[in-house]
Amino acid sequence: MRPSDAAALILLDRSGREPKVLMGLRHPGHRFMPNVFVFPGGRVEATDRSMPVFGMLDADSDRRLGQSVSRASVSRPRALAVAAVREMYEETGLLVGTKEAGAPEAPSDAWKAFSEHEVFPNLEELTFVLRAITPPRRPKRFDTRFFAADVSAVGGQVDGMVGPQSELIETRWLTFKETEAAELPTITRVILDELRARLDAGFGRHLPVPFYSMHHGKFVRALLD
């Protein structure tokens, strides 16, 4: 099965002594990764390409998002970043963006909240930090690009998006130490280790981006430079 393009967004809170990440607990009834903590994310949708945005991705993120793909496209990096913002809203109710530009015109109901709350998705706040492809022979496969943004990038919130009947039944702000005791998929632990190392290195956008994929039955770590 060919993996679908997907994106996820990692929100960081660095206001305290220890940085924290926002994680969500997936519904136990899900077929794919039930009852584990993950970062909000999902597949790219058609309207992600037409949603108006504020600003552009930084040059390093944009360039790396175009590397190691079978069909390069100038619109794909933007669509991936926009999808990460939409998935964050759909799974947590948080609207990552700016109120400085008025109300964007929503191309579909999925983006209606951004128009109603007058929040433009702000791509300038996002940094591409990791890519991972689900191994073969899994019920669902995704080629996921992980972005990171500071919690200060949140421009609004819609209540009621998290709960017993939602994709995420709860969200938590966790320190890296606290994630060690949480139920996490293996790749999520890898992502946290990479994120911690990136923070320790200063979190500069010039830093290379790890890329995890399966080759001949083994996970391989490459770098997008």
C-alpha cells in the first residue's frame, strides 16, 4: 500500500523551567493506534491546497519538504503545513494562526472555524522537524511530515473538540520526563528523542531534519539537509 501524504503538528511550551509538548490520547476504539498518546495529525485533504494563509514557510523547511519525493511539487510543502494546522484544530480545537489579517475565506466546512474566529493559518510559525513513513504491511500507511510551533502561535480555540466521542479523548501538556511514563507508539518516542536533541542544539531552522523509513526490514535514519 502506497503511503498517503500526512502532516502532524507539535506544540511546544517553553515558558517554564522544562519544555512541554501537547499530546493527545487516541480513542480506545480506533483500529489504528488505539489508546496511545500521539501528536495531532492526519492525511492531507484537497482543500488544504486552497485555504488562504498568512506568510510562508521558512526557506529551509520548504526546501527539505521537497526532498526525497517521487513527484516534486511546489504546492506540496504548503499543503502539508496547512494540513498540520487543520489537523491540530480538528483534534484539539486550537487554531494556530494570526488575527492580524482579518477573516480568511474558508474553502470548506473543515476551515469554517478559522473564518468565524478570524484566524489566518500562519505558516511563518511552523518549522519542519521530522519525517517518518509507516512500514509496509500495516492497515494504514502514512508519509508524515512533523512540524513544530510554539504555543504562542495559537490564535484561538474552539471548545468541545476533545472528549469521549472524539478522536482524542483528552489532551495533556507533558514534559519530556513525563512522556517516559506515557503509553506511546515507538515512532512517537523516537520523535520525542529527536525533538529533545533539536531543542538542546538551539532549535535553529538550519538544523537538518531526520527522515525515518523502512529498508530491507530495518528502520533507517537519514538526514534532510
